Amino acid sequence: MPSYPDNPGWKAAGTSEDAAQEITSHAKTVRGRVLGFLTKRHPGAFSADEIAAALDENILTVRPRVSELRRSDLIEPTGERRANKSGMSATCWRAKGGAS
């Protein structure tokens, strides 16, 4: 089985590993949807919360997929930040090759 970032990762054996293995097939689909969204919206900049809302996915499903896509060098931060639902400042992302 491929490892992170091609599949969800975990830091400790047990429930974290179980959860990562359970979501593996859905994670691949969501990664593709996130990348497709950012590619189609190019050169837009979107936070993980905004991506989750646009895709009608849970932020807890989308945020790790954004990290996996970043680690795979398929998306990049734009330098822009916006408030997320919790009021914290969140990085905005775009597909690689986007305008500065």
C-alpha cells in the first residue's frame, strides 16, 4: 500500500491508523475533487474551509487532503490568508502554476 501523501497518514498505531485506513478510498476521491476544484477555479485562491464548503464536504475530510496535495507539490499557498469558521487566519491555496 502506498504511503503518505498518496494515502492518509497517521502518527500512532491504534485509532489514528484505523481511521486513516478506513478513509483511504474516499480520500483519493476527495483529493481529486479538491485538485479539480482548484484547477477549474484557477487562478483563484481558496482556504480549506472554502474548498470544503464548495465541495459540500466536511472540513475534517478536506483539510488533510489539502495537506496531502501540498506535500505532493500539486498545490501551493498563494500568500493570501482569510478568516476560517473558527476566526483563525487560514492559508489560501491554488493549483501549481497559478499567477502570483
